[in-house]
Amino acid sequence: MGDGQPRLLDQVRDRIRRKHYSIRTEQAYVDWIRRFVLHHNKRHPGTWGRGRSRHS
């Protein structure tokens, strides 16, 4: 995402910090999301088409 937007995990960290979650919660969420994205061939969830969702 080279269009000047923060990277996905940076966006997650920012949102979690604004909600005043604990640092351990932040670490757990970021790690889970990182592993989820890696499992899906490093594709950003924002690039997934409608067909990728189980609920479409």
C-alpha cells in the first residue's frame, strides 16, 4: 500500500491504543492478524474481493 496510508498492522496498533487496551492485548491482536494475513498468502484483507468471504 504505497499510497501514503499507514500499513495494516500500524492501523491496528493505532486503533487499539486509542481504545486504551493493554499492551499485551495489542501484542496478541497484532500477532493474530499477522498470522492470519500470512496464512492467506500475505494479501491485505482490503484487497480481497467479495468472493473471498464465507458470508457472501
